[in-house]
Amino acid sequence: MALKFALIGCGAIGTALLELVKNDAGLAAAAIVVPAGSEAAAQDVAGRLAPDAQVLQAVPAESIDLVVEAAGHAAIEQHVLPALKRGIPAIVASVGALSAPGLPEQLEAAAREGGTQVQLIAGAIGAIDALAAARVGGLETVRYTGRKPPRAWKGTPAEEGRDLDTLAAEAVIFEGSARDAARLFPKNANVAATVSLAGLGLDRTTVRLIADPAVTENVHQVEAEGAFGRFELTMRNQPLAANPKTSALTVYSAVRALRSRVAPLVI
Ligand SMILES: NC(=O)C1=CN([C@@H]2O[C@H](COP(=O)(O)OP(=O)(O)OC[C@H]3O[C@@H](n4cnc5c(N)ncnc54)[C@H](OP(=O)(O)O)[C@@H]3O)[C@@H](O)[C@H]2O)C=CC1
Ligand SMILES: O=C([O-])CC(=O)C(=O)O
């Protein structure tokens, strides 16, 4: 029997995910959860890519084996916590939501109450396995730099005091902790939160965010040092056409997590 999942959010990630898994025999999109007012657009996507999915404003009470969040920070409290309490496991893309004090503990408590588990995906970044393993031996420093084209920073505090349309040279738009980066740039700094949760934590991971007219990709760099040795990672991710803030790799990471739930062998 196919694993029935509820997709929360039907934007750039959600739509691309449905396209990729539409022919997976082991997976069935049973519900698409979107805010009031967005049902018609989601119904259109469901018609093309997930004809058996119901479009709803909340995760249905029955017949859901897994929740996949690709919506935004608010969806964690609104949909993921209640699902976990009911015993439904969850895959989460909006990792930056865990920068809100108390939310990681709430997620753990909800998963414990439901006897289930919440998985934070690596999303647009790599080497999360190496970083989390390195933490076991002890980490000394972890630095993350996120560099994106100016248009990817539209609608964020990066617009304060500068015109992103006419930016001639790279501009550092944020320097500080991963916690502050994730809070101030909820759609652009989920990776900062992921790197910090795997490594040195939200308050000890240093973050720089850069708007750079010279790049076309979303460039993510991690430098980590500790008892294991050191690594430097650079990812040059293609942004999604439907949302320049989001890398295509985030979709592939969510699809990988979803497929891993039903695959007989997982890597
Ligand atoms: N871990 C990682 O590496 C990354 C994580 N992300 C996370 O994924 C999220 C989604 O990205 P993306 O698909 O590109 O964004 P989009 O803006 O393209 O799509 C978001 C979708 O979620 C819906 N939505 C918003 N709030 C809620 C809610 N409370 N409940 C249900 N649905 C909701 C939106 O509906 P409406 O149109 O009505 O607002 C829209 O359908 C980002 O906000 C970010 O938090 C993104 C990139 C990388
Ligand atoms: O998709 C990306 O390149 C990263 C991103 O938006 C985020 O960290 O929130």
C-alpha cells in the first residue's frame, strides 16, 4: 500500500515535489494544505499532479501516514505540532522556524506525545551528516555564508537603505548569529538554522548574508573546525524559476526524504 502523505504548502517547493513524485508507486499525495484563499490555485496544481489529493486548510484527521511541510515558519506551529501530537511523523523544510525560543522543545514534546518523529531536512545545503558527526567529537568554529543575487533578497530587511535593483557591488546585508539570521530572513536563512542545529547551535554559529549582483546561483559556504579536523564546503545551487529565494536542491532534498520512507535500502 502506498504511503499517504499530506503536503503543507503548494508553492515553488510543493509544486515541484508533486511533479517529481507523481509516478512513485509507493507514495500517494492524499492532501494539500494551504491557507484560506489559496485553495483554487492549489486545486489547479492537484488537478495536474495529484488528482486524488484533497485540498484543505488543515491536515485531515484520518488516513495520513506522513506530513511534509514546505510552507513557511508559521506552518510549524499551525500544522506540524498538531500532527505530531496525533502520532503523524513529519518532514520539515522550514528549519529556520526552530530559531524561535521554545519551538525545538515544543516539537520534541509533540513528537514524544505522539510516539513519532520529526525530520528536519538538509534542504539547500550539503554535509549536514559530516557536521552532525563532527559535533560528536567536539566543534570549535562553524561559519556559514549565504550569497544570493539581489532579487532573491526582495521583501527582506536587505532592502532597508539600498536599492537591490541597482546594486553595483556585493553588499553584506547581515552579520551575526544563526538565530537572528533565521528570524530576520525566514525565507532565506533556513540553511543558517540547519547548519547551526547540526553543529554549534543557533547562538554560536556565525552567519554572513550577502546580496551579490555578480552571482546567478544561490551560493552556500560552510567552514567548520573541530576535533575531527576541518572542512570547507561551497554549494552553487540553481534557484527555482518559481521562487528565486529557493534552491532546486531543497526540492530534491524533500523528495529524497519522502522516498526514503518507503525505500527498502536508504543512503
Ligand atoms: N531548508 C531549506 O534549505 C529551505 C527551506 N525553505 C522553506 O520552505 C518554505 C517554502 O518555500 P517555497 O515553496 O519556495 O515558498 P513559496 O512562497 O513558493 O510557497 C509557500 C507555499 O506555502 C503556503 N503557505 C504559507 N503559509 C502557510 C501555512 N501557514 N499553512 C499552509 N500553507 C502555507 C503558501 O500559500 P500562500 O500562497 O497562500 O501564501 C504557498 O502555497 C520557505 O518559506 C522556507 O521556510 C525554502 C528554501 C530552502
Ligand atoms: O534555497 C536556498 O538556497 C536557501 C534558502 O532559501 C534558505 O536558506 O532559506
